[in-house]
Amino acid sequence: MKLPEKGMSRTDITNQLDNFKIDDLDWESGKVFGYVFDPGKEAMAVGKEAYMKFLTENALDFTSFPSLYKFEKMFNALPASFRERLLVEYTNSIF
């Protein structure tokens, strides 16, 4: 595959991404089991902001991005019972 000489416009990229999603389930309806969770507007805004702060960092090399190693250690330190409770609460909330 050869890269094109000129890239797509922002509008064309956005339109293509929207077209990719045409057959996706409406997860925001709250009736999609598994894989997605609507945490509410405020938590979603915080999550998006956090995601954007680390969009380009690569967790495959913690020597370059030690912040990601800190995240992994913090997550793995959560008790399994806490992670299980989150799953149960989420499952109960969609039924």
C-alpha cells in the first residue's frame, strides 16, 4: 500500500469515521451488555480529558513514559473485590 501524496481533509476524515460507526450499537441507551459503560456527563468529561493527555504515550516502554507505569501499578493494586464490585454494580444497572 502506497501512502497518498495528499491527505484527507478534516471533514472527510470525520465523515468517514461517522460512516464506520453506522452499524454500531447505541451504547448510550444503556441496553448494551458488556464492553461499554456510561459513567455520566461529568465523569465522561474527566475521562476524555485524561485520555487526551496521554493520547500519544506508548505503554510498551515504561522507561520513556514512567507515568503509564504508575497507572498500571495503581490499577493492579486495586483489590480484586473492588474490581468485582464495579462489574456487579454495572451489570445490575443495565437490567
